[in-house]
Amino acid sequence: MFSPRIKAGVFVLEGLNAYATTVYFTYLFFFMRDRFGFGNLENLALGALNGAVYAVWVAFAGRYAQRRGYFHALKLGFAVMGALMVVGSTLDSVAGHLLTMLLWTLGIGLTWPALEAIPSEHEPPARLQRLLGIYNVVWSAGSGLATFSGGIILERLGPRGIFLLPAALHAVQVVLTVGLERAHRRAGGAARPGPQPGAESAAGAAPRAEPGPVPRAVFLRMAWIANPLAYVAVNAIIPVIPGLAHKFALSPAWAGVFCSAWALARAAGFWVFWLWAGWHYRFRWLAGAYLAMVISFAVVLLGNHLGVLVAAQVVFGLCLALIYSSSLFYSMDVGETKGEHGGLHEAAIGAGLFGGPALGAASLYFFPGVTAANAWAVTAVLLGGLGWLLALRARHGRSR
């Protein structure tokens, strides 16, 4: 059992992780454009490569954290990422940066399942909702702030800034993790936390009935369909932000300001869905958010007015918040092995990290004369996902 103090410290680690990793990975696409002439096709292929490695690795990493201990996984992940950021700051070749990114992906895969699992261990549903709400607000706020400020960092500190600033933050994370692990052991915590049958009832939670005709496990399946497809949409956008910046004549700093609206709106959405639990096990909320996400995604990539771009991003970010909240809450609520379920949740995200850029890159490669081929191809796949959700609902009856 992790104490409230330890869980609060983990939220600090989480915020630093979100900021550091978003600064590097989001603005790596600008770096590759400016240093090596990457366009939308090459950046989408780069994003797909990252997603493929993450999807394959992170489920194993979640099981590894469950077996070896969450703090062990965190220390290893932070150390690997920090070292690679230092190395990446010295490189000047495409191959070197590709290898750096791939090894960095192994490091980050060790961190998120453990960061999700520690706040969730042995918590009854009411407290789980609160703690996962805090978790979502913290990481999304860190990510949104990084997206907003990363362009300024790139312009003020130069290209090495997007490597060395994350490296410094990862070093801080290693130190904080060591301190949290020692405090946990002094308090009598287990070095290798694992599931404890009956912990939930011991915490005072009443036995939970199914929410209606649709079982909880089916909602988990729905969320594990919707969330990776949401990440398909997100990661079909992030690699082409340099292209959007060129389209609207924005510098990297101003691209960070105008193209971070979705990330900031997502953070605000997480705050709402933390305080209000009425969306739990309600199909209409999940399906409505998914449909609005598809429409706003298409508008972001196809719109030709800066104000429309920002407005569509706000809708997009709010929908992402509800879909992600569903996936993480159901992952932690349905199962007892939090690290392993966190790894599966992250593996589903990895599928989206790969699928969005891969589909976008393939469409641009095979239809080079269609400038919006990536937008139309991804939109079609997202609509197919909506049909999948509706089919699952029909198969299992009507939910509330």
C-alpha cells in the first residue's frame, strides 16, 4: 500500500515526465524538418516508427514493473531517457537521431505503467476516480504546457534545448524516485507491490453491481477500442504541426501557442471528468465524444482559418479527455493487477501512436497528388471505429 505522501510525490514525477517527454517528442518534428528537411511524409513515418516500438514494448514493460517493482522501473526508465537526451544533443545524423528516439521509447515505456499503477493500487472506486482524475489533470497539464512553450524553448535555447532541458528534468526525476522509494521502505511498504485480494473491501468499498445490461468488461473493451483510435487521430496531427505552421505562416513559437489549444483543452476536460463521474459506464457519453472527435479532427487538418483551427482543437481536446479517462478508469477499475493493466492500456495507446502516423504516411506516399490524403484516410478509419463501438453496444444490449 502506498501512502498519500508517496502518491503525491508520484504525481510530481508524472508532471515532470509529461513536460520533458512532450518537449522532446513534439518538437523533434520541427528539429528534423529544419536540420534534415523532413516534410509531412517523413515526419509521419518517424512517428509511426516510434509508435510501433512503443506498442510492442510497453505491455512487457508493464509486466516488468509489476514483477520487479514500480520504483525500479521508474529509476531505470528515467535514467535511460536522460542519458539518451544527452547523447542526442551531440548527434548530427538522421540515423543517430532515429536510434536515439527508438532507445528513448524503451525508456519511456518503463515509466507510464508504473506512474499509473502507484496511485491506483488497492483503492476503492470512489478514491480511484479521484486519484485518476488528479493523475489525468497533472500529465495533461504538463503536456499542454510543454506543447505551448516548446516552440519558445526551441527558438530561445536552440535545437539542443529540446534535448538538454528534458535531460535535466529526467535527472531530477531519478533523484526524486530514489527519495520516494526510501521513504516507502521506511514506512514498511513492500518493495514489489502486487495485487492483494480483498484490499478493496478492506478499504470500505461495497460490492459493485454491474452498471446495466452492458458488463463492465465490455465497457473496458469499448474504451480499449476508442482510446487507440483517439491516439490515431492525435498522432496523425502532431507530426504535421510543422506543416500546419507553414500553412498559417507561424514561427515555431507561435505554432506552439496556436497549435497547443487541443492539449490545453484536454487538460481542462480531465478536470471536468475528474470532478463529475456521471460519464462512468454511459455509452452515450463515450460514443458522442468519439463522433465529435472525428469531426473536429477533420476540421483541424482541412480548415483554412486560424480561428477555426483553434476552435476545432478545443472540441478535439475535450473529446480526447473523456475517451482517455474512460480507458484508464476502466483499466484500473476492472482489474487488480494495476501495473499489468496499465501496460495494456499503454499498449493500446501505442497502437494508436503507430496507426495514425502510419496511415497518414501511407496515404501521402501512395497518393502524393492529394494534399489532404492523410486527413481523409484517417477520418475514414475513425468512422469505422465508431461502427465498431455501435456494433458492440448492439450485441450487449442498451446501456444507460
